[in-house]
Amino acid sequence: MSGFMVITIKDAPSTEDGYFSGMIYPKELSKNSTCMAEFHNHEGALKYKLPLRSCSTMPQETDDGQIEFFNTIVIQPHLKLVTDLTTSYHVRCRYKSREAATKGNSPINPQRYSSDDSNESRDRSSFGRSLDNSLTTNEMPGCHMKIYSDGKVADNVKIGDTLEIVVNIDEQNTYGLHVTDCIVRDGLGLGEQKLVNEEGCPMDTEIMGPFKYTNDRTMAKVSFPAHRFPYTSAVYYQCNVKLCALVDPSCHKEPTCDGKRIQKRATTDEPLEEGLPAVIEVYSGLYVKENAEVSEDDDDDVTKEKSIEDAICVSQRSFAIAIAIAGLVLMLLVVLAALCIMARRSRKTHSSSGSSIYSGPYTNTAFSHTS
């Protein structure tokens, strides 16, 4: 199966001379060079190769067993600006049969996956395929991974929503499964986080706990809160499914995970029997939005703080200016009051210290007599 979806645009917006100079990129990924294609003075139909396992392209398995990949691409007829001629298209690519998506190619050792590997080396394009190149003598059961939210297949959720990954193989009486080597990646080659190790034990239970298996060992489930990388809403989950023979008692044992001590199961990476593929890789993805991006009409909105009635909102700058003016006015009033007090005291002192014709003792000798 090809690792790309080839898209042909026949009626792209062009200049007056009939040439197209612009970009094509997945929605919200205009700055990622690995997902963006630039065209300079291009004449005729445009062809754009969109990766199936990255660049926000999501897989979805339909009820009839087909696999559908979908994405939204933007055609921007300018190398720098988004104009009114910029258009977007929702593109889908569906495989008509499961066999087209499950044919094995070259063997891949699941133990080789690490955060140091490049995205291209991990970009295996087959969905749920066998990882062994030997011919199968027994029919291999189909293997599936789906992500659910509230009982429905999830494709667009927000951070913190409860998700459930369900990994299962077709019902039969021969094989069981063990889920190992689960990782979450951004699809851009910039970041990935290991969730479950090669023994099936969770790396960080706060991010994802252990898988729970059904009694017939054909299904495993795990619930966890939705998370994402800070720079993209696309999230891809990938796991390895190790098949085991149901007649083997170890097939019914779950790994014992106790902190730093992990008891290993007696399993190997070799085929269980002649010609049987031992490992199947499954993956799925979805979009996870931040809480702030969710509509206010959502049922679980964050409760807003109750506003105080008749409250007046003043900016810090206006408040500082008002305080300065009030201080200046207060200072002027204090100075004016001091001047008034000083003036009153000055008038009182002048009145009491001045001489008067009626002041002092008075003696009229004309009327004075002595007896």
C-alpha cells in the first residue's frame, strides 16, 4: 500500500497569465515544510502528495472492513498571504478491500522503535499488517484498533475527555493477543512519547494505564484522558499486537508491572509456529483540541467567575493618572489651607500689638482734687 495520497487539482486559482504561484498544505500546518508544497509559476493541473501516516491525515476503519484516510488541505494562490481566493478541500481515500491494506512487505522488529528513529523510518504505510515475510500456513486473524469517546468512534475531542482504545482480533479459537510497544506521536516527526513498553506495561499510569483483556484474549481495552502535543491537534497512536496460541498457558497471563520491577513473560519475537506471523502493527488517530478552542455552548464549559453588579473597570494606566491627579489636588488643598491659617494668624498679631489713643492709664488734672 502506498504511503501517500496523490491529489490532483485541475482548477486551481491562477494569475492572468495562467500560472499558479502559491502553496498547498494541510489545514493548520502552513509552517511545516515536510507537509507543505510550494509552486512557482506552475502551469496546468497541480499534484500534491499527502502522507497517510502524518501531516494530520487520519485513518478510519469502516464497518465493512475498509480503511479510509481523510484530511483537509488548503490551496493558497499566494506564497505569503492568505487571500479571498484561498480555498480548502476535504479529501478522502478509501481502500476497497482489507487485503490491499494487510499485505505484508518486509519484516520489522518492534524492538527497534525508539524516540531516536526518524519519522520516515517509522512511517510504515500498511494498516494492521503482518510483520513477518514468511508465508502463512494458517489464516491470520484480522487485527483492529479503534478509539472511542462516549461509546462512539472518536475523531475530534478536547483535552481531558475520556478516551478508550480498543484493540481486537477476529473471533476464532486459535490465537490470542498481547498489546505491547504503544507510542503516541505528532505525525510531524517532532515528538513522540512511549506509553506501553515491550512487555505490555504502562510507562506512566497518569497518562495511560494497563490494558484490560477479555477472557478469550481476543480484545484489550484501556481508558485514559485525552492529551496532545502543544503545537498540533493531530495525535497518532501506534501499538504492536503479539499473537499467541490459546493452548499455551502463558497466552492467558498478563504482565506483572510493579513500578521499576517488571516481570517478563516467556515470549519471543520468533513466530509461534512455522509460517505464522508473530507481530501485527496497528494504529489510529484523532484530533484533540485545547479547552479554549471548544465552543462556549459545550455542556461542560468551565464555570465562569460571577461578575459583581455595577462594577467599574479601570485600566492600570487610567488608575495611575487618577491617583496622581488626586494627590496633586490634595497637596494644593493642604498648601491653601496652610496659607489661610498663616494669614489669619498674621492679622491677629498685628491687631493686638498696635498702639491706641485710648490705651493706657488716663488722668484729667482739671477734674482732679484733693481733699
